[in-house]
Amino acid sequence: MPLLGAHMSIAGGYYKAVEAAAKLGMDVVQLFTKNNNQWNAKEITPAEAEKFRSTLAARGLTNPIAHASYLINLGSPDSVLWQKSVTAFVAELERAGQLGLAYVVMHPGAFTTSSEAEGIAAVARGLNEVHGRVSASAAHCLLENTAGQGSCLGWKFEQLAAILELIADRDRVGVCFDTCHAFAAGYDLRTANGYQTALQQFDDVVGLSRIKAFHLNDSKKGLGSRVDRHEHIGHGALGLEAFRCLLNDSRCAGVPMYLETPKEDCEGEPWDAINLRTLRELVKK
């Protein structure tokens, strides 16, 4: 069976995300290591880290990963914001390491007033500087493909490949593939043929072996909308077939998959539970 989970809240302590995930029968979990809308964060204490690790072991969850702050923009032409983003991402990797996380997912960034090429170069330069400031044994970065709103980079597979090409130590960078973002960016995953075409394109341009995590999200907006709005599985414009194909794709077996769908209840049942059940029903026995 695929490894399925979701992004969970750390309110009350890091271990709470694990407890909540386990309660819903998840295999894996994603979390923020700090408030994602603030630059600063209080230090993680040894006791907090140990409680998190021990809860993971006790509940049997694997592949915990983090998502970086949305404030970080390594593609920025603003030198002050770029340097602040580098420092912030160093902290993200260090915090993840304290908790024993292997990866931190990060949106590549936006080039704003510069150009696509300049933005790509800035992202790579930023990651190279980050790598110079953290140990190679620390958590690694997963660049996430994006929907492509505004000047955001990473919506074309070629942009991800261009960033990777400029990184000195490419073994320290992988990819997190988001289904909603790919669809909104114009990759039509709605049919078996469309799914195969898109995955083959990714393999040809970036390489499927680069994918270390998936974000499983349906899309509120249509194909090529370039708008990042997540929807519950099977309730959006993407539909179920893409998820059926992905969950049964032997090339992706063993790669952990995380929901980032809205947090709410449906007639008293958490949507996370409903989405997980929907996904598991798509897996061929």
C-alpha cells in the first residue's frame, strides 16, 4: 500500500501532529517546525525533539517531513530579502535536523521585478550558499513544483531542471511533486494517457528519481489556471483518475504522499479521514 498522510498542526507541541496523524490512521506526516507566516521562531528544546521522536516510534509513523515558511523567497532580486531568505532556510534545515526529519519542502520562489532566468540563478545561488552553511548530513531540500501564480518559479518542469543544473551538490536537493500545482500549471493529469504523458515529461526533463515526496491535492481551479487552490480528493477539477494512476504507479511505490487539503469536518467526520479513505479505495488490491 502507498504511504499516505497529511500536513498536520503542531499546536500544543510537535508530537501533537504525530498523535493526530496516528488517530486518523496515517502512515506519514508533514508539519511546519515554526509559524509559517513569521520569520522568527523559538528554539526547539531537546525535550521537545525527544518527545516528537519517541511519539513517532510509538505510533509507527515514518517519513516525517517539514514544509518551509512561505515568506522565504530565494528567487528575489531584493538583496536584503534574498539574504534573509537564505538565513531563514538555513534555520529551517537545522530545525528539521533537530526533529530527525529528512526533508524540508520549499517553493522555489518568485523573480518579481527581475526575469525568469535571473530568478532561477538566484534560487540556485541561494541553495548553494545554504549548503555551505549547513552540514551535508542535515535535512535536504525538496523543491516543490508550483501552480505558477504571478512570477512564481517551478511551474514548468524545465524551470526545476534549470535550478538543479546550477546547484553544486545536487544530491542534497530533490523534488516534491504537487498534483494540484501540476494541473493548474497546465499538465493535464485527468486521464490515464494524460497522467502518463505528464510523468514521462517530468522523467525526461528532471527525472522521476528526484521525486522524494508527493503532495496529493485536487484543484479548485481548472487546467492551466495558474491558480493555487487545493480541493478535497475527487471534488475538484482534477478528479479521481490522476490519483488512481499515481497510487498504482510502480515507479512511485514507496514515495510518501501527503494531503494538503482544507482542514474542516464533513458531517462530523474530518475531511482528512474522508480523503484518506478515498485514496485507499483507489489502490488496486
